[in-house]
Amino acid sequence: MARLSDPVTILKGVGPTRAKQFANLNIFTLRDLICHFPRGYEDRTRLVPIEKLEVDVPACFRAMVMNTPRTSHVHKGLDITKVQVADHTARLSLTFFNNRYAAEQLQYGREYIFYGAVTGDFIGYNMTNPVFEELNSQPVTTRRVLPIYPLTAGLTNSALLKAVRQALAICDPPAEILPPEVREAYGILPASRAYTAIHEPASMEEAEQAKKRLVFEEFFVFSAGLSLMRAARAEKKAAPYTNLDLRPFRAALPFTLTGAQERAIGEILEDFRRGAPMNRLIQGDVGSGKTMVAAAAIYCAAGNHKQSALMAPTEILAEQHFGSLRNLLEPLGIPVALLTGSMTPKEKRTVRERIASGEVQAVIGTHALLTEATQFNDLGLVIADEQHRFGVGQRSRLSAKGDDPHLLVMSATPIPRTLALLMYGDLDVSVLDELPPGREAVDTFLVGESYRPRINAFIRRQVEEGHQCFVVCPAVEENEELGVKAATAWAETLQKTVFPDLRVALLHGQMKGAEKEAAMASFARGEADVLVATTVIEVGVDVPNATLMVIEDADRFGLSQLHQLRGRVGRGKAKSYCILTTHNRNPETLQRLKALCKTTDGFKIAEEDLKLRGPGDFFGSRQSGLPAFRVADLSFDLATLKQAQAASAHWIDANGTSDTPEAAALRERIGELFARSEGTMN
């Protein structure tokens, strides 16, 4: 028997070319191949009489060849083979393009099983390039439920299925990790049957049962992993912080902290007192004051002779945090430094020397903090801003630079609490649900294209008053199929036709990192009046002078994403506005967008988005800290996740430290699942 860890090249027919195609799908071993699950199925088990075939609906039928196939050479590169088939209900013409195989295989007077879709009308029907097998042959592509796989260039579905069948024949499936009592309680197939049935189901019902098992299994592993992380953290010891006097910090603030900020800070102080490493999420709406909560944590860490590191996803955001934290903390005797990739080697070397010596107590940076060259004297607090931009592994690498430092992660994406507990099961969650006093709500309006002259006039008025404007488009380049505004073309139109006297800048995700940083920094310095952008500005920098956000084709975005974009304005003292445009007249779509106009409470918007769109907006690819699931989909399988959570929690309580084969296999799978999260990081 082969091993799951063996390379796919041991399979017959898998040479260097095929192996390279598999590699494009991240398939390197037999385990990878067996765990490359179908994206769907075609039910080819039911035979339909020819007269019952429906136009454009693929189906299987049994028929006899009524004449010898005839091939015509039409022109260079095009051969056409025609043949008539019939059953007891009707005749049908079949046409094969460039397929002499059909002419050689189909024999007059013999019966075959065909699969395809008819085309035509009352004048005549035809079927093009159907697949077929002899009536008495072993079913391969007909009379079965056929799995349809994610593919890559040069790799056909049949070739992949053939390789999977070989792999299943020569090695055992992945080890069973679900205890018998769990399988019995939730009606779950055993692993040995599920891993075969997912690829070769006897029926659509069995395919669904196999998928249910594998979804449950992934969520069970995911939930067990979070439980073990939490348990391991509880066992770790850290010296309690004894100096938690925040009076000098509060006295230095030019404003009073909100009740929500005070509550979150109190929870952090309790973590510091406890003597175990903190692992806390600060979840707060745009402008709710997360940075001040982080500043209080940094102040406490410094008061206990510990260094802090704050990691931001972009240089411009890091520079923003550096400016505000330096102004607040350095007068309190806490040296603050900035470390980014674009600094000169000499600048980076100087900052790293200050960090290593302990001279710098708080360092703000980007991924440059993760390099081996960056070493800390005594790192006690790690803060990750906009945490969904970082994977679990990146946070862990930064934490590894200290001796079990406290971890604080921040997110401005409002998520309903029920989902937050699922998504961040290894974290304690603090919610900032108040805005600082004096911050005005952003007035939001939903309009159609007929309002374009008024929108343009409003943009001009804001600029004339000395302010700046964002214009967000859902696409970078024009696409006729999408029929939405593209940032590149719309920026050109605004500059040349609508506002030739204004300064219009462009920013989109296809630009190089340095170009994006430069464009955003230029806008922040006031060097452009209007910035036309894609959602790359969703997590951006404060531009207090920006007072207007125009979002084109707003129906193309989720409510939570629209709310994040709206949060780019209203950050200064001037009244700010958001205009949503749409061509869509669908009542449900308009209801969804009007919800954004009624409230600026991100958590209410998140709940509305959850009701209208499901959890996909919150568990999308942008949440890169999550493991890369192979078959489970957090957008659709939430009920199964809850079942798996309950089952894993019960099992971990009873067996978490056992040495049974199932427990060992589960720990191995947990490592594999969370290791794959590294591949999803931005």
C-alpha cells in the first residue's frame, strides 16, 4: 500500500507535465489529491427517452446507432462527424467536431449510453459532442453521479478523476478523527466511506452525506484547534503587571475616553493582572477610538518595563499610528519608533539597534517587524491593527520575538457578536460600541444616475470650500459584461471632461505597493482634490479634510463594506456626506442600501447584512486569519459549524490530553489546517 505522504508522481500517467498541472492546484501528495474535493456533481444516473429530452438540459439516454458515422473534412482544422441514433420513442442527430474517435467507436446496430444536451427547435433537434459508453461497459462518464472538480489549464476532469481513483485504490484514506459517539449523535459517515463517496458517490444523497461528513470534520478540527489554543494559553504563565496606574495617561489626553473605551481598557488591565498572556480582540466601529485603547495598553506595558510592537498592514497606516502615538506617549517618557520596508538600510539599522537595546519602548511598523533582523530587548505586548489583514502565523511570528507576550488585535469590521464568537473563538472579545463625543454622523443618500449633475455640483462645492472628495468604483478596468463604472476610465472622464480645473488622482489595487502608498500619501497631504479609487481605500489613512464619499454602483458592495468605505470621511470637524449611486431598481437591493442611509451604527448594519446576505460578507476571503478550508464554506455551513463546535468542545473536555490514536490524528490535522492559513495572508 502507498502512503498519503507519497508524491502524486507514483501514480500511473502522472509524469512531469501532469505533476506540474497538479502543482498549480496545490496537489503534491496523495493526501492532497484525495482531499481535492469536487466543486459539484452531475447526476447522470437517470435515463431519459429521446422524446423527453429538454433543450439545453443535459441528460443520459440509451439509443441504437442507425447508420455508419460519416466524417466530412470541411476545411483545414475542422472535421465533422454525423450519425443518427434512435430509441423506441424518437430519432436524434448527433454531431461531433474534430472527433474521429466517434467514427471509429460508434458501430451501426449497437446500443450505447449517451450524455449531452439537445439544441434546436420544432424544425429539428441535434446534439453536439455527447459523451458515450457502450451499453455493457463499466460506467465511467455515464450512468453515475459524476464529480466535477476545480481544474487548471491542460488538466481535464476525467484525467483528475482517473488519478483520484488510482490514489483511493492504493492507499487508505486519512485517519478517522471523529469519535464513534460523535458520528452516531450527528449522523456522520465514517472517514473510510466518506472519502470514497465524495469522489465516487452511488447517488446524489450519498454525495451530500459525504460532503456533510467532511464539512463537519473540518469544522470539528477548526473548533478543536481554537479550544486547544485557548487551553494552552490558560496554562501559560506571565509575570503579572503590577504598575497599572493610568492617571498620568488620562491626564495627558485632550479629551475624555468614552465608556466603551474605559470598559475595554479595564478588561485589558484585568488580563495584565491575571498572570497569563492576554489574547484579546478589540472590535470597534470606524472612529470608535481603538487606537487610544491600544495606547493605554502600550503605556501600561512600558510602566512595567516591557516593549510593545504595533503592526499595521500598510506603511501609510503605520506612519499615521506613529505620528499620533509619538505625540501622546513621548511626552510621557515612552520613546516611540517607526520601522517600515521603505526606510533606507541605514535608517532601519539604527531603529533596530534602538529596539534591541531596549531604548525604544514602542515600535510601530509593517511586515518589517517580522524579519529576523528585528530583535527586541523584552517584548511584552503585540498589537495587530486591522487584524483580518494578517494570518495567524504572522501574529505568531511577531509574538515569538518575546517570551509569551500579551496579544491585542484590532478590527474595524463590525461583526454580529454571534459570528465574532465563532470567528475569533481563540480570542476574548471587547466591543467599542460608542463614538467619541463631538464626532458628527455622516449623512448618507441613495440616488440614481439622474442625480449626476447634482453630484458633480456637490463635489465642486466641497472642493471650493477647501475640502477633498473620494469617488469609489467597483472595478479597475471597463468591462461590458459587468456594466459598472471603472476607476481608470472614470478618473480620466472626471479630469478631462467634468473637472478639468480640479486635481483628480487615481488609486487602485493593481498599482504597485509603492505607487499605492504614494497616491494615498499625496491625497492625505492635500495634493489632490478628488481621489478616484477602488476598495483599496477601505482600510486607509485618516484624511480629516475629506468630507465627501461618492460610491458608484453601490449595489455591488456588501453593507459592511459600504460602511467601512463611508468611514473614510467624517474624521475631521467639518460636516461630511456619503452618496450611494445605483442603476439597480430591485426592491430588495434598494431596501438593503436604504438600511445604510438610516443608521451609522456599524453593528446594526452588520446585523442587517447578516439577515439580508448571510454571513458571507464576514467570512469572506478578506478574513485571512482563518484557516483555508478545503470543503467547508462559512458562508453556507454555519449550522454545521455550530454542531461541530458543540461536539468538539465536549470531546476536548473529556479527551483533550489523551494519547489515543484519534487524539493524535486530531492534533496532526489541527496543525495542517492552521498551517494552511498562511497561504491566505495578504
